[in-house]
Amino acid sequence: MSQDKPVVFVVDDDRSVRESLESLIHSAGWCPKVFECALAFFSLPRPSVPNCLILDVNLPDISGLDLQSLVSVERMDTPIVFVTAFGDVAMTVKAMKAGAVEFLMKPFHTEVLLAAVEEALKRSRTALEFDLEVRALQDRHESLSCREQEVMALVVSGLLNKQVAFELGISEITVKAHRGRVMRKMEAKSLPDLVNMAARLGLAH
């Protein structure tokens, strides 16, 4: 598998469908990975490149909708395109509400499927970029001292320097010094920027 090409997974119990989609995906310039059942796919390590899943509803182990539930929790950067010969309105609505990019009935038009995969890979790329940004923020936050983390938490909650000083039992001058180091280490350009970072880290209240 190429380390830079997007990966398109296929989970379908129909061998002819798997082979057809594998050829189509390869011709589109992506890396295909095909599986007969859901658990075989889920046991594969999570890729670090944009990826998506073309998924059938009826599978030999668990249903496609059940696999969607697992993927939505464990692999949020893997959007799903459903393809099935046995779908109905209720199933379609459930899949789309759970975040599916598209729900296509077999036989489907190749152009429609490729467009859905393009959209899914675009979403995956955005999710991966966001994840990288959050990891970078986490690294910066972990570089703060315990006191600096305390000051940051209070500052982003809306407290003024003198209120932070009162809460921590330190001088306002010391708070200003800690606050300056927090801004520098977190690479925050302004207080709103720092608040936004805290929100991404789940620290804002």
C-alpha cells in the first residue's frame, strides 16, 4: 500500500462486487483494501492517510449499520458510503443520520459512487488535519508547568488577573508572568485565540 495515496476500504460479502470495486478504486488512483466481513476490516490498523469505507448493509458477521456505529466512535476519520441491494427508507435515514456520506442502491452508477468517495475522502482529510492540530495543541499544553496550566484554565474561564491571583493565592504580578509564558508556549496570538485552543482541548468551561 502506498504511504501517501488515500485508502478506500470495501466491505462486501459478494466477491464479484469486491473485485469490481477494487478495480474501480485502483483505476481512480486510490489504494483499495477489500474485505468479506466487518470484523476483518475492523481488525486492520487505522491508516494515517485520508480514507473511507464503501460498506454493504448485509454482512455475514455483523450488519453494516452496526459496523457504522463502531467506526463512528473508533475511526471518526473514516467516512462511510453505503452500497446495498436490500435497503429501504428507514435504513437509509438511519445511516444518513449517523453520518453516512451516501446511501446507494445496487446497481449504482459509477460516477455517483466515485463522487461520493471523493466527498468522503475530503471529509477524512479534514478530520485528520483537525486531529493533527489537536495533538499539537496537546503537546504544547503538556509543556506548561502545573501552575501555568492552572493559570491558563482560570484565564480562559473569563477571570481577570487579580481574580486568578486570588484563586491561586499568588500575586497579580506573578499571574501576569505565568500568563505571558502560557501565551508564548501555546503560541496564542490573543486571549480569544487561547480560549479557542482551550475549547479544542476540552478545557474551556
